[in-house]
Amino acid sequence: MCVPLAEFNQHPILLAPSVLAADFARLGEQARDAEAAGADWLQIDVMDGVFVPSISFGMPVVAALRRAVGLTLDCHLMIVQPERYVADFVKAGANHITVHVEATTHLHRTIQQIKQLGVTAGAALCPATPLGALEEILPYLDLVLLMSVNPGFGGQEYIPTTNDKLTRLRHMLDARGLGHIHIQVDGGVHQSNVAEVVRAGATNIVAGSAIFSAKQTVAQAIQGMRDALASV
């Protein structure tokens, strides 16, 4: 079931290129290309090799990207006990921090910590984690991230059942008068399916390999995503 866009969209649809797929040798350049092409946010996937199999970025990369661009830096912390590092990521330049429901014991306390540091806060769910895990924390969030792949690697295929989960989340938010909360989707979103993902309820699209690839320029990729969204 899809919800008509006009019924829920209290935001423009935001595009958040994930630098996990960027050319690390040209990270600043590619980040600036994304900003010039009209990206709204820049997502930084922080992985610890424990919560997810891979290891990726730390605070120095966030600080370097902060110097390179003026975009909202969205730090997605795929790490255990993220509360240990929240202040460091904010100090490095993060504007938004998302933590996983599955990775922090005291989620409410961690969300409070993020917001007390003056940035916006999100909670993320892995594909098999039910929406019910969010019920008590929803009023305190600025964003909910639904993983549409299993976290840890770029370039995976979109899990189709995410669309139903998106729509159920949309109804959950609307029923509680929380339509201002962004619904972010991360994993396997590209030009051919971004419209259906948005129709299902997403308002914030993370895209990695769909933006940073050898097949087209960053500007061409972002324009392609915008063109695909024009039909929604």
C-alpha cells in the first residue's frame, strides 16, 4: 500500500549521498561535487567492525568533510555503545546523528544526549527489527532510519518488503501527530526505484553507489534521481 505524497509530505524530499561509496582518494572533491549538484545532506556511515562487519570512518573524516562542504553532515553510527562517541562526532562537525535501536541499551538517554549537544537525532532499525521497537522513543526523534539492506556494506540490493514497512511507519507517525519526523531509507535505492520508495513513505533518501560511480558524474546522478522523483 502506498500513501499519496500530498498526504504526508511536510518536507521536500531530501537526497543524502553516502560518502561510503565515494572515491576516498578524492573524498573532499566528490563531497563538493555533491554539494554543487544540489545534494541536501551528506551521509557518513560510521562502522566499528563489531555492530557491523566493516570498519569505515571516524571523527577526522567528519572534520575534514566539515571543512570541505556546508551541507548537513548526517552521521549514521553503526557502532556499539554510540553514546561513548556522540560528543566527539558533534565536535568534529556533525549536524545530525542517528544511532541504532539495537546498539544502545538506554536509547532515550542517548537521544537526549544528542539533542542536548545541539544537533538533531535519529533512530535506525535494521531490516528484521520491528517498528514496535520505536513506539516509546518516537516523540523525541527528528528522524527514523529504516535500513533497506543489512548494514555493513554498500552496493546491496533493496529489500522489497521495506516498502510495506515504510508505509506502516508513515501511518504510525501520522496517528501520533508526528508527521514532521523524517523517514530516511538507506540501502539499494537508485533511479529505477526511488519513486516507489518515496510513494511508500520515505522523505529522506540515502544513496551511495547510485551517486558515486564511474558510470556518470555526481551531478548527472543527482539530476537523474531528481528526474525520477518528478513523477511522484
